[in-house]
Amino acid sequence: MTGPEAAGVGPVAVRPGDVRPVGEHALLVELAGTTEVTALHGWLLARREAGELPPIGEIVPAARTVLLDGVPDTGALARVLRTARPDPAAAASGPLVEVPTVYDGADLPEVARLWGVSPEAAVRIHTEPEYVVAFCGFAPGFGYLTGLPERYGVPRRATPRGSVPAGSVALAGPYTGVYPHPSPGGWQLLGRTGLPLWDAARTPPALLAPGTRVRFTPLRGGTA
């Protein structure tokens, strides 16, 4: 959750038992859910940028964890983590990416039916929030975006597709995602975008990296 959905969530406290060593030079922070992960990830990035953290090689968020790898002094970092009180309402501070989207996906009518609205209203619902990339997974450059109110979560398709085109904008559970490459997939397809989501020559290669804010803008017909 982000924005209004996260407004009622208080600061995230990292308890001693939430921080676990992973080998000699990494820590794994276990949290209650994606809202807390996004908050801690944003807090860590801001503190690292300000030079207020011990050295960290990588910060890798997931659905309920944040992995801190390449840490020379895990004890010092663990002590800092236990003082963290990141605010979920202020976590979304990354760059904003607008995703122009043609909403002609094969599953748009089914998603509209699940929401009890017309397909046109479903597009308005999906384009209203500002999303945040909570974490990446499944395939290089595939971001799991939060921001859609919880009541609009939808199940995955009962039968996954053998191939989903690159650029497909889709829903599953509480997440929105955009397929960066052609691949099998069971998410509900809402539409498509022509944005290049993965470029190995770019830093970072993923356009929708964790912490990035995202807006979907509807295009009518034509090419996304």
C-alpha cells in the first residue's frame, strides 16, 4: 500500500528478532508485508545517500523481506536497523515514470466483471492511483507495483497463458505488473505499453526498479 491506503499505518519498527544474519556479510530483515518493506527500503536508500549507514553492497526488497548484502560490519548495521522508524506514508520518494497504456487487454472485461463496473470504469480505477514498485522478481525487470486499493485485488487466471507479449500490463492479487519480455504468465491482462522496460545498457537496467513511482496514462487505440 502507498498513498491514501498507507496513511493510517504508523511508523515501522524493526525488532531485534526481525534481523537475521545470512552468511558472513549479509542481513535479512523480515517484515509484516509489502507496506513495511517499501517503507524500510525507502528509508535505507535515503540514509545511504546521506552517508548515515555503514557500507552496504546491495539492498534487495521482496514481498516480506529486505536483504542487505555486501555488508562488512553486520553488527554495526543491525544496531542502526533497530533504531529505524520509517514512515510508510512518506516512503514513495523515487523517480516518477509515466506508462502510456492502451487498455485493450484480453482480460479487461473479466476484471471489470470482478469489480462490478464497466470496462471504461475499470480503466479509470486502474489509472487513478500513483503506484510504487515494491520489489522485482519472476523475470529480469518485472516489478511488483502496489497502490491499487486492496478491494480491487483479483485472482490469477485458472489457466496461465503459454506466452504473454512484452509490454503487457496485468493484475494478480494486490499487484500490477508490466511484462518486460515475452513469457508464460497467469496474470489478468488489462492492456499494453510500448515502453522498453529492460535495457542491459541502462543503469539500472530495469525501468521499473524498486522505489520507482508509476502512473498509468490511458491511450485510445493506436500504438502504446
